[in-house]
Amino acid sequence: MTKVWTSIVVVAAIIGSFLLVAPVIESVSSSTQYFQAVGTADGGGD
């Protein structure tokens, strides 16, 4: 059971770190098409 919780914590840490680093990558990277696509994927309809 401990291994299950450990893997859950690891996955949560990876996702959390990506969410924290993604804006920095977006601001530094010269090609932001991927982030623009992700950011506007749910906003289309108007």
C-alpha cells in the first residue's frame, strides 16, 4: 500500500512541477505554438 501512495505523490509532484515551470518555458521559448494551442483550446466558440 505504501508503494501506491508513493507513486501517487511522485505523479502529483511531476504534474505540479510542470504547471509551475510551464509559464517560464513559455516566456523563454521562441516557439510558443504548443502553449498557445493548449491555452486557447477551450476558448473557441465565439
